Amino acid sequence: MKKISIKGARIEKGMTQKEVGNVMGVTPETISNWERNITSPSAIQLMRLCEIYGVELADIFLDKELA
């Protein structure tokens, strides 16, 4: 799989920010902020996102500050 953003992974999974927020226990605004690189998920949250989206951590494209 080529590199994908966390937003792209969510869209490919067919989920809304609200749905992901509900599963993650955060607000849709938090998901939006992660997707726009305003804030960053913790390592544990990022691993959970990968589980939800069905992607490997190595497949996620991270902003330079996160990598």
C-alpha cells in the first residue's frame, strides 16, 4: 500500500469524523485537528486509528513533525 494520510485512510474506510471520534472517545473537532495537522494524536491514539482504518502504521504518511 502506498502512503496515505489519516484523513485519506478515514475516507477510504467510509467513516465520518463523528464516527471515528465516537470510537476513539474524542470529539469530531479533535479528529479534524489531527487531519489538518493542527494537533497530533498520541502514539497510542495513532495506533488505534490504524486499527480502526485497517492500515499499518508504516502506511500512514505523517507530517515531518510527527515522523
